Amino acid sequence: MPQSPIDVAGAFVKAINQEDLTALRAAMTEDHTFTDSRGNSFSGAEKMIAGWKYFFNAYPGYWIRVDSAFVDGARVALFGEAGGNYKVEDRILPENWSVAAAWLAEVEAGKVKKWTVYCDTGWATPPAQTAAPLGEAK
């Protein structure tokens, strides 16, 4: 029995929250397109798995919380918050970030064909890390 679009979108969010690349890949159509909040689009499921792997490494602990969702046919609009940590020079910073966000999932044949993110991008730049000169305390 085919899953409803809301179930497909929910499974996609769950895979993201678990950083489960196998489940993410299984949830994508071959021609899956991801569009970020700056309007940049990337197509192809394999390309996006590489993109998610990079993203999970750069922003460890990334999470999505969905507060409400609306369905229009095969399109699912999700509204909530996203957050995570920063990783700079292989070090996870103590600061974390969160941002109000929305997502639009377009579902085809029980898989996510398009995933679009809408949010402010000010969070994407890690906070400045000021290092004290050698021998001095911060």
C-alpha cells in the first residue's frame, strides 16, 4: 500500500534527524532535486547523498522539528525549526544554532522528488573564534 505524501515527508525528516544516508537515499527519486534557502538547486540522488554527508559533517547534530504541516495533493509544506552545531577545523564548537524554517516536499511514487528549504541563512557562518596569542589566556 503506497504511503501518503505526509508519511513520505515525515520519513524523510526522520532520516535527516537520524543522519541516515541509506534511508535518505531510499526516500529519494533518482532525479531528486534539493533547493537550498539561497535558491541553489542540486539534482540527482547520488549527488544529494554526498551533499547530505558533507552537511552532517559541517553541522553535527543537525535536526529538524516540524510543528505543523499542510498537504496539497502530492506537495507537503512543513513548518518548524532546524538547528545543530558548527564544526570548524575538525573541532565541534560549543555554540549551536537554530532557525525558524519551512520545507516543501514534492512526492512522486512514494518518494521525495523535490525538497526545498526556506529559512534565514545567517546561521550558516560559524561564530568568530578568537584565539589568544600563545602564552596568554583568553
